[in-house]
Amino acid sequence: MLRVRLLLLTLALLFLLSCKDKRQFTVARIKDAAKLATTETVIEKVVIGNKTRKVLKIFTLGEARFVCFSEARVKSGIDLKKLTKDDVKINGNQIELQLPAVEVINFSYPFEKFRIDSTLLDNGFWVSINVTDMEEFFRMAELDIRAQLPYMGIVESTENKTRQMMEVLLRSIGYQDIYITFHKGTQLIPKVNLNGQEP
């Protein structure tokens, strides 16, 4: 009877150890795939600016117009370093995975992608658009792009790509029933104030 109990205890310990090893192996493989779970989005934006000069804030002496074609690149993904043990539930060949929320990894609005339309650049006699004005137009355009990111489908496309990639990965290591959800983030990209500084 004692031998039977010892045998059952040994088997139970081996089972627990194997489950722990399997969990650690699975989490390690998931974290290794972090760089693959990304999506890059290219956003084209037309920047339009106007500048007027008035006398006594009533009479307009002149008006200048500015049009530029620009391009922003947004790289989004999930930070798998935020994955916790509570986010991974394993039961045999079944796994439930709750991944961190999608966030913007890199946002760039490169100057070399700006193309000023000289045919639509209209400087008046009393007023003209200078470099400082252009910088202000570009800064406001960037703020507008950042504000619109949550409504561009970036989160959904990144979640879909990540889910497909994770399903392939998890099936390759033996899981058959795979359930993947995502935490919902409160902020896709940090906001910036009018001075261009992080709040």
C-alpha cells in the first residue's frame, strides 16, 4: 500500500513538473516571437496651410496658401514582455492566451517624405509663408495623424496578424485547441501637447 502511494506521489510530481516545464517552454517561445508580431502602416496626408495679414483685425491685406504631400509610418505591435503567468492557461493540448494590448512601437513623420506642391504655393504681395510657418503646419498635421490613429483599423489589423502568427506557432509545438484574446489598451500612442513634448 505504501509503495502504491509513493508511486502515485511520484507520478503526480512528475506531472506537475512536466506541466511547469511545458508552460515555461511555451511562454519562452511566445516571447521569442515578439518581433514578428508587428504591423507597419503607411499614412499619406495632404498638409494645407493658410496665412493672412490683416489691418486692425478687419481688413485683409493678403493671403498666402501652402500645400504639401507628406507620409507618416507607424509600426504597431504588442510588448510580450508584459505577458504574465495569469495570461497563459494550459490544459493538455488546449491553451488560452491573453496577449497585451496593441501599442505603437515607432512613429515617424520623416521630412524627406514631404513634397511641396509649388504649383499651389501662393504667396501674396503683403504676406508669404516662411519656414517657421511650414514647421507649424507640419506639427499640427502630425498631431492630427496621432489623434486619428485609433480610428484607422491599426489595432484590428495588428491583432489579426498576431493571432494568425501565434496560432501557427502554438500548433507547431503541439497545441490543438487555441484561444487567443487581447487586453484592451487605454492609449494606442502617447499624446503630445502643442509644444511637441510628451505630457
